[in-house]
Amino acid sequence: MCHSLAGHRQDFTVDAFLNSTALVAFSEIGDKTQLLALILAARYHKSIPIIWGIFIATVANHALAAGVGHFVSGLALTTYMPWIVAIAFIALGLWILIPDKMDDDEAPKKDYGPFLTTLIAFFLAEMGDKTQVATVFLGAKYEDAFAWVVLGTTFGMMLANVPAVLFGDKVLKIVPMKIVRYVASGLFIAIGLYSFWQIFNG
């Protein structure tokens, strides 16, 4: 019995990590934070401090987002949470189909050096972004795997943005944006539909 519970727990955490990684990595393609990574790489030509800035900003932002999701899942509206999560994932899937653009007022203006500028810019750019919203709902969906959600979403963010920093616009020229966006959208919608299936068959 103990072995069975341990195996189920391991499967749950692996599922949380892999889903979080895949969803964020795909949804980041063409996202404004990836465009921001390209801008910062072109400005500084120093990949290591930019990558560290992205990493720390993402951990902080996504820990906050997953924490919100974990908190919300424990409130009195827990009964409605599966419905909210299912609807939210489908809505996010449709949102991904809308390409992002980097507005002039979102690009970093003050220069604090590559690391600090990246840290501040990425943290602020992620506020209200689709990946942050997705992390909130991943935190609610996998409320018992908070750390794995944060690790997964951070890893997904790094998978999408490190190549943008290292290789710049060359990556965007060979990645079929529309196809990747459709795949990411399909993943979110599929999870939403699967969540509905669990509600009706649970």
C-alpha cells in the first residue's frame, strides 16, 4: 500500500513538472518576454548575465503565481475550482493564438547593466502575461506539487528564452511560429477538455 501511494505521488509530481514545462515552453514562442530576450541580447551581447536574470525573475514571478493558485485552490470556492481551471485552460489556449507585440513602453529604457535590467524587465513583463496566468492555474491544478510546478514553468521558460538569447533572431527564422503556436494552443485546450472529462467522470 505504501509503495502504491509513493508511486502515485511520484507520477503526480512528474506529471506536474512535465505539463508545466511543456505548456510554458510552447506558449513562450513568440511571446513578448521572448521578444524582450532578443532585445536584451542585441543590446548587451552578454548572454550569461541575461540568462541568470531571466532565471531569477522567472523563479520569483512563477513562485508568486503558483502560490496564488495554491492559495485559491484552498478557499471555499474549491467546489468550483475544477470548472474554473478547465475554462481557464481553454481560454489560455485561445489566447495563445493571438501573437504578442513588444510595446515601446514595455522595452527597458534605463540601463542597470545586463543582469539587473533583465531581472527587472522580465519580472515586470511577466506580470499578467499568459505564462504567469497559466502558472496560477497550474498551481491550482497541482496544488500538492507547488515546487514541481515552479520548477517546470521555470524550465519551460528557460527552454524558450535561452536559445533566443544565445542565437537571437536566427532561432526565430527556423522555428515555424504558427505551427508551434497552434500546438501550444492545442495543448492548453486539450488539458481544459480533459479537466472537463474528469469533472463529469470523477
